[in-house]
Amino acid sequence: MTTDTAKGLIGSLLHGLEITDRDELQRHLAGVRARGYAVDCGELEPHLCCVAGPVFDRTGQVVASISVSGPDSRINEATIPATAAAVRRAAAEISARLGAPRDIPDWGRGGSASPS
């Protein structure tokens, strides 16, 4: 694949809401870690929102994520906190079943908590 073809394919996937600046991405990721979950509203597909949380393995490494997606009429600023809480509970349960250590940082509160 040529560079021009690759750029054309990537350009066709962008909706204008993506983070393309390295410093902005670093700030965004710091916010995701602080909250303990990530939110995507319209980045992949217009009017599609997603809330995702990390799943940890027995070594404490993030090995997967779990998410909930839906239309922005159902997943929006008003519903994201409850959706995120449910996603994080499910991620913590999966992490516990994978043997995740109990001292994994609870990103949402900035302290330490059990994944279960």
C-alpha cells in the first residue's frame, strides 16, 4: 500500500472529532486514568457513544476492556456517570476472576481499591 493510499484510507475514517495532537492525547489519557473510564462520543461513528473501562490480569496489567455503546440519545452527559459505574463494576468483576491483585489503583477515586 502506498503512503497516499494509506493517508486516503485514514482520512476517510476521520470525522473531525478525533485527537490528532500528541500533547492533547496525553492530557486526554491522563483524564481517562483519573476517571477510570474512557468515553467516545462520535469519534468512530456520528451519534454513537461508548463508555469503556479497563480489565486487569493477575499481574495488574490492563489486558482488555469492557464497554457499552449506544446512540447519543441514550448515552449522553446525563447517563454517562451511571453507565460508567456499571462498566467499572463489570470490569472489576472480570478483573477479580482473572486474579487481578487487590491493590490495583482505583482510577476513579485516585486511591487503592479491590477490583471486586
